[in-house]
Amino acid sequence: MIQQIYITDYLSDAAAQPVEMIQSLIAQCPVLLKAQWKVSPLPPLKTLFDVLIEARHAQASAPVSAVLSARQHWPVRPAFCLLPVHLGMRRDTFSLQAVVPLAAEVYAALTTRLQTHFSDDFVIQQDVSQRFWWIQPLRDMQVQCAWPQDCLYQQAFQWQPQGPDAAVIRQWTNEMQMLLHQAAHAPELSAWPTELNSLWFASVGDIPAWQPAAALIAGQGEVFAGLEACALPAIRPLALAAMLAEARTPQAVWIADAWQTCDWPALSDALQAGRISALKLVLPFAERSVEVHYKKQLRWQFWRKTPTLETLLQQLEATLMKAS
């Protein structure tokens, strides 16, 4: 059985803690130290969608906004996803550092303030996750805005909105930053996150044309729920342990948003028992991803020396620094 596992980290929650992630993963699945680890220039979402989308319909950025929007029913599909973010400022430039989680009361308060201030410009709808909002302008707009994972830790000037209406998005963003500044000093919002200093527009494009990627596609989380709503071929909800137990499936893909939610001990048991002949694991790693390739070893190959966790981390850090 050949498996592919993708951790999308679609809100880049794990990007800043790659060492913690790898340490925990190796502790729960030590056989992966015998695998080949390499840093990929692509972020996790782009790597996943390159597998799922027909090559002739490939897009410059991952269509995650469109996939996430499919989780809800709309009379008119929204044009933008709006995310709370932290921008790192440095002299005359800035970069996107993180998508910021919000407490329920902060999310609700910001929703009300945005609805009031921009009532003549757009309709704003809450997302079920309360990690972002959906925006439907009151007029047609021609502008393209990238998803945060495509821009992480890079100078944001090169990822500014593009198109005839780009100036409108920039104006709205400036006004939103003033709203955030005012809300941050509101005494009733004691749970206000200090790192929140901007809101980020991401375009909602069309649902892409899918290609058969595997005999079975399973998983959990918001991206998986969106893919399921998009009627991705061969998709069905299935826990990782259950998928690993399906020996009849020659090729399978499993998708999750967060590495902490995965059943790594079940994967470790399957690898050690020899039920998986090959594995490709894609993990978030700063603004890129790291690919882990494992192949079942023959008896005569067991003499090969297994690297230590410290050596692995040093190699990955050196590769990342060289690529920066």
C-alpha cells in the first residue's frame, strides 16, 4: 500500500514552530528517522493542489478560498475571504508573519464594526470556523489577492492586490487598520490579541477541475470538508487509522489541517508492521514545506545508520537557510 499524507496548515498556524512539530512527530513515529527528508520550495497547499488539479487548469496560487467557501451554502458565492493577520514592519517594508486566531467576543465585535463601517461597500458574512470572514462587494470588482500561505515571511509589496480595482482593496485595508487601532483600546475587548494589526483580502476564485489522484482520498478538517463539498473524486470521510487498515486500497491520500490532530501512533504501527510499502508525507516548514519519503526496507538494508533527531534538524535548517 502506498500512502500520501498532506498537512495543509491552511492558516499557517504551524509555520513558526517547525522544530516542535518534527520533535513531536519523531517521538510518536520514530521509524520516520529512517526516511528521506527534503525541504520543498512549495507551501503545503500548493503541493496538495498540484496533485488534485488537472495540469491544464493549474493555478498560480492554491484555490483554497474557493474550496473553503464550498463548506457553506451561498445565494451568491463571496468574492473575498478576509483574514486577521500580523504584519511585521521594518523600515520601508513589511511582511506577513501570521494569521491571528481571535477569541469569540473579539470576532463578534469586529464583525459588527466591519458591518457598520462598510455597509455601503460590501456584505460581510461570518465563517463557521470564526477564523475569517467572507466578503461580497456591492459591485463587481476586478482584482486578485493571494492566500496568506503563498506570501508568508515574504515582502508583502510583491503580493499586493493586482487588477483594475486593486486601489479599492488597499483603501479598505487602510480603513480596517484604523478600525483595529480603535478596537484595540476598547475596554470591553479584554481578549484583544496584541499581534493583530491588519486584515488580509484573499480572492475566491472558481472551483478547479479535479483529476483522479488516488483510489481513496480521506481526511479531516476544514480543507477536507471543502473538498468533500466540491465532490472531489474518490473522497470520503475516514480516520487515518481506518484508512491504514484498508489493505485493499493500493493508493490513498489523507488530508488534515493540523499535524496535532493526526494519529501518528497508528501510522507508526502500520510502518513497523510493513503494511505500507511507501509513504510520502508533506508537512509545513516555515514558508515552505518538508517532504518525508519512506520506503519499506529489505532485511539486508537494516545495517544502514539512522540519523539522530539533532542531525536531521540541523540538515533541514541548513537547507532552509541556503534557500532563503
